[in-house]
Amino acid sequence: MISKYLDAFPFMQTYITEDSKTALYLKIEDSATKLHMLNLEESQNFGDGKAICDEDFSKRSFGHYFLDDKSDLLYITSDENNLENYNLYTINIKTGEFKQVTHTSYCGVYGFSEDHSKLVFGDRYKTEDGKFYTKLFIRDMATGEETLLADDADWTYRFSWSGVRFDADMKSVFVGVDKENLRAKSNFIKIDLASKEITKILPEETECNAMFMTARYVSGNDFFYCSNIDGYENIYHFDLESKDTTKLTSYENDLAGIRPRKDNKTIHVALSVQSKDETHFKEIVLNGSEKPSEKTHILKGAHNIGNSEALWLSCSTMDMPLTFTKYEFDGDLKESFTVEAFVGKREELVHNSYRYVEYETFDGHNVPAFLSMPKGEVKAAVITAFYGGTNYYSWLTQLFSELGIAVLSPGVRGSWSYGKEWREHILGDLGGDEILDVHWGAKYLEKELGLKSSQIGVRGGSHGGYSVLRSMTMPEKFKDREGTSYPYGFGICWAGFADLEDFYKTSNIPDWLVNMLGAYEGNEEKYRERSPIHDFDNLDAPLFIAHGENDARVSPTSMQGFLDKLEGSNKDYIIHLMKGLGHGIGNKDDEIAQYTKMVSFLNRVLD
């Protein structure tokens, strides 16, 4: 059963070049993951692609950036041994040569000029007090000469993760910054490349937690950016001379994707309207601070925008495997051709139906969700404990369907895709009310599907893995409320964390936890109180745990105490530690080993 799906879905991380002639993608093989290339003018079958690089990307991360077609170099972000010591690398798509470009401890800030002659990148470093800072450099790609642009060690606003935009004459660069690295107040800075003078761009009253630049480069005094300050992500114009801000769009749904075109005026936007299971595709033509022209086309299901200069949309829903379709757009979308990112017949890979639902939670709010139903008898259900509420195809959902397991994917408070207000309900309360939303999802399944609590489980990875552990160990009378624990039948935890204090001290993203729970210093008791390791005795249901031994984002040490307690108990559990793996997936052999154990666990629990 597992091999069937792994054989059908060996392709991932597709990048279609700007000229639409080539698709680049990873292909998972038995013991390796290799970069492949397909000539789309000759074939639309990913299986016809050829490996172009000997590097095994099951042993290192792979993040697409862009292809410089003048040099045939594909620029990616990658690491060593899955340890997330990120740097920029190149792969020559003609020769397969793999080469490291930057040599930093962690490169989270980077961007090229439009002609690719200049590169700006950051080198993040850690100080004795455990804080992260970044030095920003500019490199001449022809000579290799590098110059230090800035060091944020003494700044209130600091670099963390950001793209870089040059202005049209390459005299300045623009970079995103984060106030105190708290992920709450973002802004942009302008750096004059000659004088190194640094200017903060936006007024403080416009700062919010989600901002990014939307143009390919900055032209004249027109600075375009996206912000969710009014509740949903919208496009704004800032005049660099007059300092005036103008809101250009008024969307009330979250972005599924956004892509500026080469003319630096046209922007393609995909808006996710989850409640209607629709995507609203828009083509916007910007004209400074004036109201932009806009064309809209409504698509059923979930779609996103590809990397190419031509219009490519990807589509993936709970009952539709991933496809890429090239379109022409003149107010109506006209399909050119479609490339399927899977092997085999769709009907053999889909064993469910799905629908959008809402259920009332403990405090009267309605939680949005998608419910996948197996085509046969419903024997059990599993809830996505976090990173739910969105509609996309997962072969795991189909595997659950074949086992007779329904899947509830709720957008509990704190989830993206449902506006800023719902997202921010979690801030300062990680492991709190969003876990009760999961519990009330289980109660909804009891009524909707006629299941017992022993037939309902929870699953999740990373933050979702923590949510699984927290859901299964949540104390009774949390916040002095009645009914705050739930007797789940089983749990599946991937790359989770049970000790928030250890996570804060060992993770390479401690700022994420501070954003979710508040500062650690002076708040240690809350970190302990929200840590599943300290409520271990409340665990009563079988638990499956998988974790990569090289995970730098969620260190195995943040789970070790919990695992030690499991091994010293008579509780029902399976622990699957994966050698050499970080925070992502491995090769086919790794996947088979992991999911064979998981399916055996589920069969035993459900029997």
C-alpha cells in the first residue's frame, strides 16, 4: 500500500523556467533524491525527465530560488547533512556541477539584482546570550569581491528572513527587517550602496507581522509592498519622496500566491476563498498610487501561481493530485496544456470525497475545516492537530481513506488562511485555546460520523507534532474550565517537541516560540506549564513518534525526556528515530520504513 503511493508521487518541488520550456524537479528514488529536468516542448510526462546532478537531496535541503538562463545556473538554498546551516548553491543544468556560493552559518536573507550581476546576502551569527544577529554583504558576481553593508547587532530592527530588492539603477537595496526579532512588527530599510547610509522606510504605525515587497525591483519613488495590517494581505504603495501610503487593494481573503511579472507593473494574485472552495485569480496592473486596473477569474478548488513568466497555475485538492497547467489570460483563463505531477491513473490514487465544514468550538467561535471521507465504511477518524484548514492533496489522506479513516483538517485559531485576527488568537497562548479547538473537532466528529472517542486520533508534524502531544496530555480544568481534556484513541507525532524550555534553548528559530508564547526570561513557569513532558502522566492512548536525528529546527533533545518517560512506562507507543534526517523527508527507503511502522501501529490500534 505504501509503495503504491511512493511510486505514484516521486516528484516534488517543481520549478518551471521563465521561458516555460523546462521543468526542474526532485525525484525520490529508492536510496536517493535527485534533481531532474524535463524538456516541456518534447514531453509533458515527468517520468521522461533526466537526472542532471549527482547530489543526493535526501541528505540535504533543497529550496528553489531561480534559474539564470544566461549562465545555465540554478540557484538554490541548501545545507549540509540536513542541519539547516543554509547557504546559496548553484547547479549547472548542463553539466550537473554542484557548487557552494555563500559560506555562512545561516543565510536567511538574500537577493540578486535584475541582471544577476550583484548578490546581497546575510550571514546570521549567534552571541553568548543566545541571540541571533546578521551581517549583510554585497558581492560582485563577476569578480567575487564582497563588501560589508550592515551589521544589525546594535539595531532595534534586525534582519531575519527577507528577500532583497535593488532599485532600477542599482544604487540602493531594500531589505525587510523585524523589530527585536519578535515576528510582530516588520518594516523595510533602504541601504545606499555607495555611502552605506541606512534609512527605515515605513512609518511605525503601519508596521505589522506580515509584510513583503511585491515588485521585482524598485523604480523611482514607487515602493510596492504587501501587508496584513487591515486583517488580510493587501497591496500598498509607498511614495519614497512624499512618504505617503496608499492602499491599492481591499481583499478579504488570504493570498494563496502572488507573482510580479517582468514588466514590474503586472502582478498575478491568487486569493483563497476557503468557505466556497474557490480560488480567485487576479491580474493587476499597477500605476503608482493610482487605483490599479484588475481582471478576475474564479476557479473551483485550490490553485497557486508558478514561477514562470508565462502563466502557470498549480492545482491540488483533497481529491485531486497535483497538476501544473499553462494558461493564457485575457479576462478568461484559456488552458494551453497540463502536466501531471504523479504517475498512474487518478482514480487509482483517490479513495475519498471531501467538503468544507465549520463547527462551533468551546467559546462560540466557528472553526473552519475540510473533512475527507473514505468511500467505504468509516472505521475511525484522525484530526490534523495543526497546519490544517487548507485544501490540498496528500497521499497520506488517501492511505487513511483506504484504511477507512476520515480526516478532519481544521483551521484552529493560530492558523493562516483565515485572516490576521484569527491567526493572532494564538499569540501568547501556545498550547492553550487552539488545543481546545482540536478537542471540539473531535466532539464534532462524534456527532457527525457517529464515532466513539476511542476511534478518533490526532496527527501532526513540527508545530503540529507539539499539538498532538499537548492534545493527548492536556490537563483537566485548564484555565479553570471544565472538560478541557479529551480521551483520544491514538496519536501520530512527526518532528514534535515536548519540552518548550529545551526547544527555546536548542532550536534555530527560538523567536518563533517567543512570538507564540511570550519571552522566556521571567516566563519560565508558563513554558513548563505548556510543555507536554510535564503532563506525561495524562497520556492514556497509543502514540506513534517519528523524529529525524539531525533535526536542527526541532532538536531531538526537546523530545528526549518524553521518550525516556515512554520507555520507562507501560504505555503503548512506537518510537521511530531516523538517522541522518533533519526536519524533512528522506528517500524512498526512509519513507517505507517509517510508514510501514505507522500503518502497523494504526492497524493494531484500530483492531
